[in-house]
Amino acid sequence: MTKTISLSDDAYKLLRNMKLKDESFSDVIKRLTKKKATLSEILDLHSELREVSEYENSVKKIRAKLDEEFKQGFAL
């Protein structure tokens, strides 16, 4: 059974950008709505992290922030 849905242009572009090469839009929606996601699926949700160097820089920044917060917690 097939249903027709309406999407805004922005929503369509987001969905299209998340679509893998041989994947239908239905497949994209099913993949994205699973309760468990793989790291690659999570990264696909954050297009700014698609490049490895950008991902590594983001992880380093988060790690530095967590390390600082951890140190501050022990200083109290």
C-alpha cells in the first residue's frame, strides 16, 4: 500500500540529502526512525560532520570541554 505525503521544500531537501544511492525515500524514513542508529547514520544527520577532519575537530573540542568540566568538578 502506498500513501502520498506533502513536505515543505526544506524538508524534502533534507530528506533527499540523507538518501543513500540505492535507497528509496521510504527506506530513508525507515532507516532514520529506527530506535538504534549506527554512527554513520548519526553522522549523516549532522552534515557538518561528514568530512573526517571536521568530525575529528568536533570530537577534540567536545573532549577538551568535558576534560575541563571534569577538572573543575574536582576543584570544588
